[in-house]
Amino acid sequence: MHFFKKDTHFNFMAKRKWALAFSAILLTVSIVSLVGKGLNFGLDFTGGTLLEVGYPQAVELAGIRKSLSEAHYGHAVVQHFGTARDVLVRVAPREGISSSEIGDAILKVLKESSDGEATMRRQEYVGPQVGDELRDDGGLAMIIALGCVLVYVMMRFEWRFAVGSVAALIHDVLITLGCFALFQWDFDLTVLAAVLAVIGYSLNDTIVVFDRIRENFRRMRKVSAVEVVNTSLNQTLSRTLMTSITTLLVVLAMLFLGGELIHGFALVLVVGILVGTYSSIYVASITALALNISSVNLMPVEKEGADQENMI
């Protein structure tokens, strides 16, 4: 396939206006969804009832989820706890129903589906205050991560590249969160962890592209900045696609075969890889070009008196 040859000749920057329009549409839909619908926060953020139930023998989670769904508890989180005979069930709070009543109702459903073999071992209530704290800390972690990225890229490259990389990361995060708001997928701590992983993945791809752009600016001084960026993107295209495709294959396996618990985590990574690959090619590079990046900005600063030292 010609996409994986070392030297391709795609004119990426000729389509930059279309790319900007496409990104603007995605960002608009994402922001409207986040403001209008908001994120569908899971139990980690909203609080709820937690039950630990024991069985005399190993039990399949699919059957338990089906029974709870039929009893109108379809959003309950069900997972093994310790062994295949121990099950942890987390249920969101319901208006007008106490935690103990929810626990009794869940246990009744589980007993009926297991011929009375299910036994309650523990019941707890996680309040919304804990959820608010987790939500605030998670948002703070994301902001700190973006700030550290800005400082790192600015120190390693140049401030125009730093702004471009952060613009790409904000673009990726907003679109990923926008997908979760638009489709009302559950947003829990595993999803938040995946969003932070998307930041790292997207940054890695952007750094590779920027590194090649910096090298080419120093070697190709007689051509325009657009030509330098185009050449750099073509030179890194095979690496970008191979990395994205191989990573995507692993994440798709997690999505379809990994089970319910990591479904949200894998879903974020799928969206993040697709959007991150696109943004490293277009968003980051276009932002740097808009800030008038040139070879002059990337030349090493000569020390004062260097000419006299060379003469000596």
C-alpha cells in the first residue's frame, strides 16, 4: 500500500481550510452537547448504593445483568469482587427511595434469579459529596496535564509549537467529551483515565511531527513554511498510520472482547486515537503556521562574542 511508503506526496496543507471547517463543526457540536445535555456521570461521580453479594458457586455476570435489566436496574454496574463467587453491584440513587430499600430490592432480584442462593455480605452508600470531589479532582488533573504539556513543548521546541500542541490536545479532549455528551454514554473514573491517556497519545504523535518540522525548517531554508510542513507530514505519515492502526486494533479488541467494565475506557481510546491522528496532522500544524512559524524562529541562538572565539 502506498500509504506506508517512506516518501508520499500528499498536499495536506492544500486542504487546511476544509480541515478547519470540519474541526469547527465537530467542536461546535461537542460544545453544544456538553452545555445542553452535559455528561452522563456514572456512579463514581453521582454516588449510589453498593452491595457485595456472595454465591455458593461461580456465577456469570451476564445473567445477573440481564436479571437487573428486566427489573429496571439496567444501569447498575456489576463486577466480580475477589473471586467468581463474589459479585459487587453498584446502583445509582433513585428519587424517593432510600439506599436500604434499593439494596433490599436488588437482593430480592438476585435471590429470585439464583433460586435463593444469593446472600448479602455488605451494603454501603456512597454519597454525592465524594462524587463531587472526584469530579473536581479529575477536572483539575486534566488542566494540570495540559499545563505541563504547554511548558514541556515550549522548552523543547518553541512557543508557537507549544500553542499548536495544546490547541490539538484541547481539540481532542473536547471532541471526545462531546461524543460522550451527545450519545449520553456513561462517564466514570475509567473514562476519565482514558481521556488522560488520549492526551498522552495525541501529544506523542504531535511531538514526532513537530520534531520533523523543526529539522526540515533548518535544512530547507529556501522554501515556504507550508512546503516544509507538507514535506514533514509526508515523511512521518507512515509512522503515524502504523502507530495508529496497530494501537487501534488492540483497543478494538478491548472494546469488543474486554467486557462491560472496560467498555467505556476502550471507547474513549477508539475516539481519541482517530481524532488524535487527525489533529496531529492538521490542527497542530495549522496552528503553528497561523502563528507564522519559520526557520528564523528555530535557529540556535548564537552566543555573544562567538565570532571572536572562532577567530582565536
